[in-house]
Amino acid sequence: MGLPCVFIRLSGCNLRCRYCDTAYAWSEGYDMPVSEIVREVLEFRCGLTLITGGEPLIQPNSTHLAQALIDLGLKTLVETNGSIDISNLPEKTIRIIDVKCPGSGEVDQFYWGNLGFLKPSDEVKFVISNRHDYEWTRNFVHQNLAVFSGQILLSAAFGKLDPKELVSWILEDNLNVRFQLQLHKVIWEPTKRKV
Ligand code: SF4
């Protein structure tokens, strides 16, 4: 968090989370060849890029895009909603896998096989809407991520849970996770795009 990064937002999503702040990505967008996307990314002269959505993995070419960026020496992250198999992504991709909590309305969509593909360079992320989500996440972390050595990220659903509350719960439980803020919403207006 805090590093300059070029976001590549792909269109379309197979989920409908209650707190979604990028619903415009469900349908907005236009076709671009991978070569054109890469060319535009390079114009930013930034060594870090994140492929997100929507849900990027519903587009088969997202793996080719990641490979093209990696081949050019860019540190490449892919953020996915956790419902789709991540194993086809190039080895050097850093995967950020959302695990949808009950408050999202999409808790049943998690693809459990993804837990078997996790690498230490990956990150597992939970967006927390309320105390029930927090307790559910705490159990998930204890039961399924006890041996995972990558980052575990917890953030408060914007406008649904006060970040102070989430931080106090994490500290009370001494939970070994990283708290995360949507930094762009703190710096700019929450709905501002292309920042
Ligand atoms: S997975 Fe992401 S883009 Fe899709 S509905 Fe949920 S929050 Fe929105």
C-alpha cells in the first residue's frame, strides 16, 4: 500500500457483492488487444502494475496479459474475487485472493481449491462488513491459513464498518494480519476514478 501502481481494470464480474464500489466495471469498458494495454501501461513508466476488475479471471486473456507484463520486467499483481481457479496464472504473478465474507452475500462462491495453490508471495484478503464477518474471518484464518506465510489483509467495508472498530478487534485478539485502508478513498473523494 502506498506505492505508485498502474491499475488495469478489466470488465465484467461473476459476483454481485453487496458493498461493491466498482459496479461500473460489471458492464462498462471496451475491447483492447493485450499489446495495446501493455503499451499504455509502459507510458506510466512505473514498475508495479495490478490487474483487477470486475473479476479479471473471467477473461481468458488475463493470463496472457500478466505474462506480457512480467516478460517486460514489471512486478505484476492480479486481484481476484476468489471464485475462480488461480492456478493458470504465470508463476511470477503475485495473486491477491479475496475471500468473500458472509456480509458480501457471496460467501458460497469461494473456490476452495485455490487454498492449495497459495505461495508465500501471495496475499489473502477479507473485506469485513460487521462483527459477524470478523469472527467468521478469524475462524477462517485459524482453520485454513495457519501455515500460510504470505500476507493476510483485513479491511473494513467502506461506509459499513468503522475502521477503528476493526482495528480494535484485531488488537484485542492479537490476530496476525495486516489492516488495510482503501487509501485512494482517504486521499481523494471516495467515488473518484482514474487516480
Ligand atoms: S467481486 Fe469485486 S467487482 Fe465483483 S461484485 Fe464483488 S466487489 Fe464488485
